[in-house]
Amino acid sequence: MLQGKIAVVTGGTRGIGLAVVRKFLANGASVVLFGSRKESADAAVAALKGENPDYRVAGLWPDLSDAGAVREAFETVRSEFGSPDILVNNAGIAASDPFYTYRPEDFSKIMDLNVYAVFLCSQAAARLMKEKGGGVILNTSSMVSIYGQSTGCGYPTSKFAVNGLTKSL
């Protein structure tokens, strides 16, 4: 079904991201997963290769809030695998403090990873996809982007922004 397709999955070392990586690999795609640390990326790749040594999978750990690091990571994807056909922006963080005690630095970190990184990765992938003739960008959001939540204002705010960015691509 995805034979010959190249996918990049941010936040691909655990949870929803790792499940997406597994599904793509099982359906024939080559996958580069992005993790936050070398250790987590290497562990995820090793586990996946342990499940099926024929899986074509690699892991990178760029700082997704750094435009240069993101460009470099996508150049690595292109040079080692080819231009991506699919990007899944799944990396994200949250903090659950009430609004009146929410730390500005937590809000900023959440916006950097949950929004700015989605922009950077989408732009880098879209440029390569355009050269290739097309592709698909999938962004993970949340129901709290619509309904909000009583604690952790940064996460729903960031996912609301992701919805807007997604509609603007």
C-alpha cells in the first residue's frame, strides 16, 4: 500500500508517533523517525528492526525548534532515503498547571515544539515534496484545541494554532 513511499514522523519514538511509524513500515514505507534525543531514536529504531530486520527505518534527533537543524535533518532524509512523500508532525509537549500559575517559559517551550516546529518541518518537507511533484502532510491535533481545558492553557492554544496552520497549507 505504501511501497516505495518515504515518510518522516516527528515524535516517532513512542506513543502515537511510534504506532504511526509501525503502521507505515508494515505497509511498505521507508520511515525516518525524529526523536528528541539520540538514545530514544536509537532505541526505537532498534526495537523496530528487532520486530522486522527488513524494515527500512532510521532515526534522527534534530532540535525541531531550530530552523537550521530542521533543514539539515530533511537534507539528511533526502540524501539517505530520497525526498519524503509523507510528513507526520506528531512531536508535542504539554504542561498542566492552572492558568494563574502557568510559567511563561513552559508556554514558550510548548509553542516552540507544538507550533513553530510544525511550521519548520512542514515548510522543509513541502519544499522537497514540491520538487517531487507532491506529498502529504499530516498534523496531530487534539479535541482540546476546540474545547480547551481547565489546566494547561499552552497545549490547547498550540493545537488551535496547528489547526490554523493545517488549514493554511
